[in-house]
Amino acid sequence: MATNALHQKCLWEHILPPPAPAQPLTGEHSADVCVIGAGITGLCAAIHLLEQGKRVILLDAHRVGHGGSGRNVGLVNAGTWIKPDDVAATLGTTQGERLNSVLGNAPAEVFEMIRRHGINCQARNEGTLHMAHNATGVADLQARHEQWSRRGAHVELLTGARCVEYCGTDKVDAALLDHRAGTINPMAYTRGLADAVRRLGGVLLEDSPVTALVREGFAWRVKAANGSVLADQVVLSTGAYTEGEWSQIRNNHFRGYYYQVASRPLEGAAAERVLPHGQGSWDTRTVLSSIRRDEQGRLLLGSLGRVDNKPGWFIKGWADRIQRHYFPSLGKVEWEMHWTGVIDFTPDHLMRLYEPAAGLVAVTGYNGRGNTTGTVLGRALAQFLLTQRADELPVPFSANTPVSVPALRTAFYETGFSLYHAGQCLRVVL
């Protein structure tokens, strides 16, 4: 086999030991709470419920970490995709500032979960870098810096030699260093949360796609192919990976793809100058590029779109183009693997919470911020089920009648992303 072969596999899973065999749902079970979706949100909800003495069963259609929880870039970001002033304008000052505060503190909650449960996920609380690719990007970062600084956040706008030092490239005129943030191996974080669920007495059943969710008296019957769970309350936390006609949650977001390409481990002085202080980063392009290193020294590049349906030459051509633009001193880089995940986007880039019926709660629309948003919303949903205090949620419940988001958006955006990346490969755009 050629040494420069490019494999389709997720790095975060590849570098971990294989998981134990899956235990699927069989027979009839009962619980206080059934959590559908064993990603970060569902696992964090289960942990908090178990710590309060609740009997919890989690069901996942695949394996823990199969979805976005295990396949993302691994950035532990504060806030939302949009600026904090825009959050306040969209939700109103009171509710918007509440969400800004909750998500501004979200990285601290992630790192606290890691410490409290002893999760080995290569966590680094060194911050993240949002890098300006042009003058418009600089203005965007200046606005973000001013808005977060006004709210007391520990953020720093880097320019000049300090920017070059931290980013490892002279192609960036400014970078917003968010000291609250950091990086993780997201698959290791998700599996670590699953281990905590099991230690606390929770039951985690994988390879068990839900086929129906029906009301039985004051309880809910969650059905799968070979069994069911009768529970007083249900958390639906499947996000972009929601499957089956039984769930209307799919109508409240549109699916967007995100891919990543990882190099072989890099060595030498040129490699050491790339993000030398350990931050993960992304640029201000509309079709952004994410850039980070892992603890073995690999260079990881990512962008919106999918490459699981594209040839190896296209993937390598795109990765070469981005690497040579930002880090030409690396010379020829050998790309080792690629993988694609799915993001649940909403039109305003804000999450949605739903309570379609008593005892049933659902969440969607993390817009690429699942590591932090999933952690805090898992806790928030658990707290709501325990107290029924909707006023304590980070955002209020949305209307129970789903607002259909056209599925054509996914195809439209994917076509645009593919054309943009083809232009990058052909050096028409960057």
C-alpha cells in the first residue's frame, strides 16, 4: 500500500482504543427518563439526572460518538456562531444576555466536566484563535472583541508580530484570542462522558434506532426493533443525526456538512511554528477553514461541505491549497485521512428548545458549537425535568408547532461549498 494513501476514517476514533462491544436494546424496560441520542447533550443530561437519583436509560441508533459529538473539530468555543450583540438583538436584551452569559461560561463547564469525571481527552484550555483573512475579517474581529470585552470576557485582539507568532503565519492580519476556550479530542470526551454514565448506574444501549415514540397514559413508550422503554420523561437529543419519520425535530433545522483532513504527524522547526501555543483556529471566510494540531503533531484542516463523495485528488488538492497559503514553509505535506460530519443549522444560528408535550423535551440547532452548547444544554434540560422551571433555561421553549426548514437548503449550500472548494483547488478563489 502506498505510504501517501488517503483513508476515509475519523482521526479522533482512529487514535483511541476500540470501544467495548455494543449492547443493543432487547425486551421491555422502564426508567424515570429515557434519553434518545447518546451524544454530548444526552450524556450530560443523563449524568446530571443520575446524580439526582433518577433511573436513566440512553438509546443510540449507532455507537457513542458516531455523530457530530465525536466527529467535530474539537474546538471548545465560547458563545454562539453570531456576535453577542446580535444574540441580544434577536432574543431581546434580557434573554439574549442570559444566553451570552451561559455560553460565554460554557468552556469552563466543559473543562470542569473533564476534571470531575477524569476524562482523558487531550484537553487544552489554551484558548482559540479566530483569524482575519482580509480587511473585512479584521473589522469583524474588532467588533467581536469590543462586544465580548464590554461583557467582561477574557479576549485579546492580536496584531503584528504577536499575531504572526500565535498563528504561525504572516497571512493573517489580526486574530481574536479567546482565553476562555480550548481544544479536545471530541470522541474521547464523548466516550468519557459515556463511561461516567455507566459508573453512575445509567444504562447505555447502542445500535438501537428508535422506531416510534407514543404516549401510554402519563408515560412514554420508546420503541426500537427488538424492545422498548417505558419512561415518565424523554429527552430527544439527536440533533443533525435525527432519524426516522416518527420525529418532527428534523423539520426545525437543515443539515450542513463539515469535513476535515488530517496529515501524518509533522516534525521540525517549520511544524513547531504552526499554532505553537496550542490553540485551535478558524478563519473569517464565509466558507471558513478550520486549522488545528493534535497532540501527535498532525495538521488538521477543515471546511464546510462534504468530501466523503469526492475523489482523493480533490481532497488533497484542497488541503494542499490551504496549507501552502497559510504555512508554505512546511513544504510538501502528506495527508493521511479525511472524514465528514453533519451540523444542524438554523436560519438565525441559534439553538431551539422544544417541549412538544408534558414530559418530552427536545433540542436542535447547535450550528457547529456542540461541544460547549451540548454540555450546558444537557445540564439545563436535566434541571428542567427535575424542577419544571422553564424560566431557568438558557433560552425559552420555542412554539410546539414545528417550523419547517426546507430540506433543499442542504443541497443548495452543499453545491455552493463544492464550487467554492473547487475554485480553491484551481486557484480561482481562496
